[in-house]
Amino acid sequence: MSAIADRLAKLDPRERTLLTALAALAGALLVFIPPIVLAQRVGEARDEAQAIRDVLEKIDASRDKIAKRRASRDALLARYAKDMPGVSEFVEETAKANNVEISESQARPDVPHGKKYVEHTVSLKLRQVGLYGLTKMLERIEKSGHPVSLSKLNLKPRNGEKDSYDVELHVAAFERKDGKPKKTEEAPAADGGDTP
């Protein structure tokens, strides 16, 4: 310690003042910097925690929405899970149940929708149909629980006849492919014998 005291004694008063000021500044930095840095880090952690709280509140608030979407998706998949009869047979049964006679029925080509869905469409022509029977038939098609829709409906009133219409409509049924290969008859194993 005497070496440091000897050196300090040899300094000019101006140098001693500068050295004292430097020591005071270093002491002030040691006293004030750690709390400032600590306060800054605490503030950052508080902001991050608030951001996490906000995200968790949004997730909690959207649980009902997610549950509704999941229920809607499950109901939709349940519609596709039901085995649907052929579109023509389905429409004919529905028409007979509502006393509607189908004049013409023509199957249209199947239309693929992506890799999982296929649309089967039937074009129908109805002659001299009453509006009540037609609406009951269309309502029964809609409420069948199968993935069915009307893609075209053309309604023309017949001249001079009350409650009599000529109707042209397309009924589309949608089928979901599971992606699993369908079971087919297995080919006999090749055993090197004669084949017919």
C-alpha cells in the first residue's frame, strides 16, 4: 500500500483532483449501473410475461370457437361416413314418397374434387309437378343426412294450369374416398406352373 500512497503523494494537485473524480465516477457507475440493468431486465421480463398472458387469454377465449369448429367438422365427416345409395335411386325414392313423378333421369359424368372427393350428379326433368310436392321432395333431400346438394333448379310454370310446373334440376351427391385400397379378388400366386 505504501507504494500507492507514495505515488499519490508525488502527483500534482490537478492530477489528484482528476484521479479523485475518476474514482468517484467509477464508484458511481458501480453503484448505479447494476440497478439500472436489473430494472431494464425486469421490465423486459414483465413485457414478455404480459405477452404470454395475452396469448393464453386469446387461446382460452377461442376454446368455444375451436369446439364449435371441431363439432361441425365431426358432423360433416359423419355425413360422409354414411353409406349413400346411388343418387338416382335415392332421388326416385324421395320423389315417390312425395307423389312426384320423374319424367326423365340422366346420370352425368363423375367429377373428382381433389384426391378425396367425387361428385356424382343426376339430371332430372319433372313434368306437371305441384309446388307442395316439389318443396317436400327438396326438403327431404336436404334433410337426408347425406352429402347431397342441388346444383341446378329451373322452374317453369305451365300455361293455363294452376300449381303445375315443369322442373329441371341437378342433384349432386358427394362421396369421400378414404384413401384405402378397395378389396379386390386376390390374384393366384405365380408358382411356375402352367397358366391358362
